[in-house]
Amino acid sequence: MRPGGKDGFLYRIVSGKLVSGSGDPLTAGFYKIVSRAETGSGLPEPSAEMIELGYKTLGPGNIFYATEGLTLTSGDAVLPMELRRISFVTDVQDSGQKQSHDVTTQADVDSGSRSYIPGAFQERTGTINGVVDVDSEEQRELFNEYREIVYQEGDHVGVAPATSLEHEYMMSRRETRESGETEMWEYMPLISESIQAPKPMDGVQSFSFNYRIDGKRKPCMIIREIA
């Protein structure tokens, strides 16, 4: 399956209340792991084939999709992740870069080519484009990073000081509920680096912001086969 743009969307993540211990089964959806029981965890594990390929077991900070009825055991704890589709977005630009280091020595002279080794780190940056939407809570949060906002509701007025935030987004590249088909998602914890919101004399008021993915919050791609 080669998805088109209409097959995916960008969502804002709103974390729910912590779920832990041997409680009721989880409802289907995305969860972030807070803790994993040292033994007898109810959280999913890799298959023998996955282990042979070098896959690791899910741990704190990782994201996964819980199938209906998954039950945690003592020592397990997860945060439900509610996905809210963002109204103002038209498209998402995403780019990844890796470093390389030149390790050319005189031993490489005869080859006529330089030698390189890959760097330990990579960066992902991009731009999220859309239009100005005065009713978008997500857009207000982004504006509020660069200016204070005065909110007025009837006779009540309050000031929100400019505040930097760590945003959590989820982007789907393909969503499906068909058995045997494959979904692709990306968990995108990010920080906003700049915004652009020009006001033309005519036409659409565009809105965009540049972002950088935050590695400490364990960004990932999730590829899920529908059972």
C-alpha cells in the first residue's frame, strides 16, 4: 500500500490519567509506558523472530498501541494518549539529517577517495503549515510561546504570559481498520523554533511554524498490522 496525503492526519496528544497495577483491561488505543514490571509484565513483548533481529522490549517512555482487553500487572503503569485532530493544518514538512566524520588518512591516498564514519546523532526538523484559525486551541498555544495573550470572556479578562512548551504530536501516514492491512504512525515530541503568520490584503491568512524533534522524549515510528 502506497498511501496518499489524504490517508494521514496530524494530531495533538492529550495525556489521560495514569493507569497502573492489576486493574480493568485497557481500551484500544495509544499509550506511553511509565513503568514496566520487572517480571510478569502484562505489556507486549517481542516475538522470538524479533529478538533474533535485534528488537528490544518496550520500556519507560516508549509508545505502543494497546489492543482491546490488554491487562496490566503489578509494576506496570501507562498514560493513555488521546488524539485530537488539529484543525488548522494543511501539510507537514519533515526532514532528517545525520552527521558524518572524515577519518581519511594517508592509507587512503591510493584509493583517491576520502573515508567516513557515521556520527552518533541525528536531527529531525520541519515545518507544519496551515491557516490562521481563531478557534484552534493548538494554534493559541503556539502564538502564546512568542507573545502574551489577553483572554476576555464576557466581563472576565485574564493575561496568559508568553510560555515555552514541549509539544506532543502524533502523525498518521496511513490509518485503516481493515484486517491484515498496515497502519503507519509517527510519535513527534517537538519544540517550536519559529512561527510565521502573515496578514495579506487579500486571500488566505497562512500560519506555519518550524519545529525540531526532541530526542529525549523518544520519538518513534509505529508500524501496526491490523489483527
